[in-house]
Amino acid sequence: MPHRRPTRRTALHTLAGLGALAFGATACGPDDAASGTVGTGSDRASEGDRRLGAEWDSHARTFMSWPALESVWEEDLPYVREDIARIARAVAEYEYVVMMARPDQRKAAQRACGSQVEVIPLAVDDMWARDTVPVFVEEGGEVIGVDLNFNGWGDKQEHTNDARVGRTLLSKYGIERVEAPLVAEGGSFETDGEGTLLITESSIVNENRNPGLSRDAVEADLVETLGVEKVVWLKGVRGEDITDAHVDSLVRFTAPGVVLLDQAFPGTPPDSWSRAADQARAVLSRATDARGRRFEVIDLPQPDLDRITGEGDDFVSTYANFYVANDAVFMPRFGDRKADDRARGILREQFPDRDVVPVVIDTVASGGGGIHCATHDQPGAPVD
């Protein structure tokens, strides 16, 4: 069933400038990918004692954002809000949740989310807190927020309020703000907390975010800004979804040296996304992390699209977009019982000390996202 509205994936096809986006700058071509020069990673020394922690580190709170734009979601707006409220209530059973909502929507958001979630008045546009909230790093015993200059995934959608979240949210919580020297989104980054960063080249070495910057220049900025030591580059997919293929729907750390890799349902014809997963596997099989470890790659198979409860040509059916919170891991429940159970079992094996909690997110997934996209962790001691 085709979508009736522009989603995060389809929106780029309906906005002006598609040609420039689809043919943005790239640091490598097909020959480079075949020869293995894409994604081999390099070691650099980060300055100072800045550290980008792993998601399984202790969280002070989880930030989320209440979707506000009827122009994006149209008749699905009430349903995506139900999904967001469902995620917030589930996470709030394990850690403190702060929901940002426009002042005139705050009361409705509070009713939907319940008393365990704190809803604060803060102007936002949509639900993508992973990308709009600054990335938190630790430096000198303090947490600072790195504002990544969110620009609507390369000006594919207008998010005037979301672009200001970095300033307004950090000011409210008294957290120092550092402006990054480049444009990116939180969903672009995946780290082991020990200096290794995984990233898709398509989502950041791109004329729609960082015109004129080479991959080496972007890497140098990432090392200095985030405090990482080694960047492992994956090719990704350019110009086929609004994010240009964020890494958080492709490959995720579960421990230093161990990653889960998204895999299409068996028998699915090859496409850009399965080829990106194959390329990521090839890169990870050759690469080492910041501590010199080889990667253990574990498959995380998708569900059968004929058995899921959601619908839409752009339905994001990856289990890789899970969220690790204090004492729990939150994964999507797609409705293919066998696949859901298999994914839950894999996550239980990887996170044996955490509950694995399935959550229904069909409207979020139909809009091009997942649970990780909708949540953003702040490191620190848990808030009582």
C-alpha cells in the first residue's frame, strides 16, 4: 500500500533540489568500494579527555519530542503520537523521560504520556529527538552537549524549531553547549564508548550537509569534536531516504568489538539496502576497532513483510533501530511473531542483564523511523 504523505524516506523525492541531493559529493566511487578503500578506518589521537560514551552506559534521562506537524503526518498525526506516547511510557518504567512539546500541545502530550513522563514546554517540529538533540560527551567529569547544527537532513524538510533545540534544551538544563564544526545528526553515529565510531559516508560526507569537505576533513572534525580515536567508514546509501542512510538502522554495537548487522528477510530480492549491509559486512570483516580488536558480526534478520502489522512502501522493518536504556532494551514489535521472537532472543543474548521490551511502532516505522530515532540518551547518574 503506497504512502499518502511524504515520509522521512519519500519526502526528498517531493522537494526541490533532488538533483543536487542525489548527485552530491562523494569521497569515493564504485572502484574505491571494490578495492576496499572505503571504510577501512584510521586511527587519530583525539584532543583532551573528551569521551563519547556507549549507549549502554548509565543514563540520567531520555529525551523525546512530541510530533507537531500535521503538514508532514496529515491524518496519521494522532497515530504517530500514540506510538511516541507508547515508547515514552515504556522507557519511563526504567528511567526518567523528558518529552519536549510545543506549549500549546503540552497538556495533550502529558495526558497521552502519563504522569511518569515529564513533559516540558519547548518548541519542536517533529519526533526525531535522536537527530535534533545534541550529542552528549563527557569532558573533565562534566557532560557537554555537541550541537550538530541540524538542518533537516540536508534541507530536505524545514525544521525551524528543531534546529534550535540544541540551544534551548541545553540552556534549560544548564549544560555547556559546543557547536560542531560540521552538520550531522545523532543517528549518524554509533560508538562502543572506547573510542570507535561507526558512520555511513553517505550521511555526512555529502554536499547537502558539509559542502566542500572531504572525508578526511570530516573525520578530523569528528575526532576532535567527539573525542573518538578511530572512525570506521561504511558506504551507506545516498539519496534514497531522507537521512541518506543513518548507521543506526544498519549496524549497532552491543559491546566493544561486537556488532549486530541488519539483514533482509531471507529470499528478499537484493536492493540498495541489502547491498549496503553486504558492504558493511565486508568492511567490518577487515577492520579493527580503536583497541585493535577484530569485529564479531552477528546477523539481525528483518521480519517477513507479508506478516507484519504495519504497511507502506517505506516501512522501516529493521530491528537494528533499538534503544538501550537503564536495565532495558526497547525493540520494535512488527507482528511477524517468529521474527519478533528471534530478534528478541538475539538481543537477550547480547544484553543478558537487561529486560528486552517489544513496543508496537507501526506508524513511526511507516514514517521512516524507529525507537532509536525517537529517543536520545543523556549520560549520567539516573535521576530519581
